Amino acid sequence: MATTRDIPLLITSTASSSERRITPSWTIARLKTKLEPVTGIPPGSQRLSLRLPDQQQETAIQAEDEESVEIGRWPLVAYAEIKVTSIGPGPIASLPPLSSVEKYTMPNADYEKRTDSVLAIKKAQQIGRFDPKAPEIRERKLNEMWGEVEQRNIKTGARCRLANESTRRGTVRFVGPIPALPGLENAPWIGIELDEPTGKNDGSVKDERYFRCEKNRGVFVRAEKIEVGDFEELGLEDEDSDMEEI
């Protein structure tokens, strides 16, 4: 007899792995819809299989009428694994990262010689760092950015979420400057360990480590991009209102 109590399960695919709470009364179709933002695989291209803890055998989760058959029909137990396989075109998340694509980079010396570049315009019109008042402006901006950190009560260990993205939550792991990243020198970056693998790194930038986390769970943002608060980790049911994408 299926229980209606939520059960923590491991959801795995070629692109992600995470723990989610599943309601046995969901139909197969509803589960697939909720798994799309987690795996990047459209419902119609998903093949589901269940593997119980300490077992190697997988059992297919499928039915002729997936709109009516509940997943509680299968022996769901805590921390069993639901494997999501794509039977259609590969999900976007499985494509190679953009950083691996070879790009052309113009040498700095060649760029500085050009007269039709943004750099040339800034020099001619004394914009940005070419403004005689640039040092004063930089100092004021730097103080404002550190003030933003203090005003938002951003500290290591604090729970937070990314602004305007209520489902991207995590824990602050680093506050400080990162020389390898662009922007104002000595300005603060906020390193966050995300609850889900929707980040861009493992807490390091160009081989320099600032904190440790699993691959794709780390992200660095400016202070104005996050909100500190008592934000708990989300389950699939909590993310229902943001199902249009991710």
C-alpha cells in the first residue's frame, strides 16, 4: 500500500545528481514534469528506472497511461535512486561547457594600437580609468561595495538566495576580493556553495581556491546579487511555482 508521506530519493542523470523529496501519490507524468528543471531532459524524452539501496538491479518506472499511474506503485524507500535517462536529443546540460570552445583573442598590443576601439574612444574622451578624477571615483565605489556587504549582513556561513531567483539557494563560503576576476581592484566578491549543481565552479577561480564544494555547486557574485535570510533547502514541491524553466 503506497504511503502519501514524502520520501527522500536520489535523482541522477548524466548532467546532475541531487536529493529530492518525492510524493508517492504523484503520477509518472507529474514526476517527469518536475524532473525536467532538475535534469534538463523534457518529460517526453525521459526514461525512468528505480534502484533500491545496496542493490544493482534497476526496475523501469513506466506505464501505458502515465497520466494516471502513481509512482507509489513501485517500492519507494528512503534514498533509493531514480535514474533519468534521455531517449531523445541530449539535454542542454550535457553539452560541453562554453569555456571548452576555442576562441580567438586579440593580443593586447594589437588592440591598443587600434583607433576604432572602445579603448581608443575612452582615451580620447577621458572616460573611466582615463578620467583625471578616476582614483577618487574608484575609492568611493570601493567603499560603497564593501558597505553593501555590511548592510546586507553578508558573512561566511550565512544562508542566502540569489536575487530574483528564489529557487537558487545556498550558503555563503567566502567574502573578499578575487584578483583573477574582472572589476574594481580589492572589491568584494561573495562565494556561495549552492544547494543544487547549478553553479559554475567548485569554489576555485583559475586554479586559486577560495572555498571547497562539489563541482558546479560554486558561484561568485557581487553583494547586490544575493539576499541573506533563513532560507531552507527546497524540495521538488517547493519549486512548483518556478517550473517555467530551469
